[in-house]
Amino acid sequence: GEQRLFVVEQENGKNRRTVPAIEGTQTSAQFYNYYSASAHTGYEVAHGSIMMLYRNVLDTSNNFDVVITHGKTTHIQGGAHVDALLTGIPTGVTIAQRDDSSAEVDWTTSTVPGVITGTGPNIGGYWTMSEHSDGVALEGFPATEDWTLKVDEAFRGDMQTWTFVFGDGTTQDLDVSEPVYLKPLVTPVTGFIPAYPETDETQTYCSLADEAGGTTPLEYTFSWGDGTADTVVTQDAGKTACATHTFCQACGGAQPRQVVV
């Protein structure tokens, strides 16, 4: 299938990372795993807001999804509150999972975080967490179009952190005083050969293979093409394997470089 990398950054390139989506074989609603008034993706953080880019590899449209969760179930988070505004949403995106209701997250014409009108091009969030999580899963960001999603969040009460979660489980701390921008790189590529990296650029690459009904560990070899040693990652079938690499100019290798998994 088509592989795309995405840029996550804040104002003036702050906290800029080039990343792939988290990949799995579930829909975004299934990945969100909503029950007991909470998300159960496995990435939830008490007193924290997280944002993830997700791709269902079984979806032949090659669309991508954005998942946002606040707080964590069974943790006391009295008075924790998040106001949110998402703008720049492409046509065709839908709300796949609300946590919990349209009174807390829905479409809006407003450009003020936390204001929900029920219709409009933007999405507003007005969430208060106690012993549960809140959030939303948005489905249908097209892989073949260029768009820039802008996310503004404002915290009140006992909310402490804002992070972006990558496919390998690592995170990027975000500054809640500034919006986050998420956009695909302009040039998509096919197969398992991502876009050419720049010298000294750090990129994370992920791959996923599945065996019908199996969880046998699989070995992934990431060949960087810059003269450095391959990176070998072992991961259970059906789970995403990721590797991060900083590309070296002085190490030799072909120009332009191609990464092969």
C-alpha cells in the first residue's frame, strides 16, 4: 500500500518531527476502544492529553485517522478540563467515535476553543474529566490530498501534559500555549520505500506485517542506505515495528538515499 510520512510541529517549526502513522488492522473506532465512558487505546495518560495519527492497513482507501484522548480511566482527575478547536479539516472527514457525547465534541462554526454549535467546518471540544477519559476519533483524512490540521487546546484544572504519540510508543512533548499543526508531506511514495531523507535529518519509519490468527514474532530489517549498519527490530505479528535513524553524510552510501524495509 501507499506509505506517507507526516509533519508534526508547533509555531515556527517548534517541536517539529517527521513521522509515520500508527498502523493496525482495526478501524479508528475499534482502536479507540470506547467503553465505560473512556478510551482504551493503551496510550492514555492520567492528567494528560495525547494526539495520535492512525492508519487502518485494511482500508484500501489509504485514508488516515486522528485520535485524541484526555486523561485516563480509574484515575482521580477532579476538575481536569480541556477546551479544543480543530480547524483545517478536509472534506469527507467524519467523527468515528465521540467520548462521550455531542455536547462534549461536535462540529462547530466557532473559531474559539470549547464552543460547539452542532454544524460547521470545524470541530469543538468541551471535556471535563473525573475518573474517566474523554476524546474523539476522526476518520477519513485523505492520503492523496494536501491539508494542514490545526489543533488548539486549552487546559483548566488538573491537566498537566500534552503529547504526540508515535508508532513506536515514543512521544513528543507539546507546548499547550501554542497550536499543533499536522500535515502530510507533499510527495507520497509507494511500497516500502519512503521519501528521500536529508543529511542529519532524524526520521522514524514503521512497518506492519500480519499472520492470519498468529502472533509469531517477526524480524524487520531497516536498511538506511547511508553507509550505516542496518537496524533489526523484532515485533509480534500484527503489531507495528518502528525504528528511528539520523542520516549520516560522512558514512557513504548511495545518493539520494533510499530506506528499504
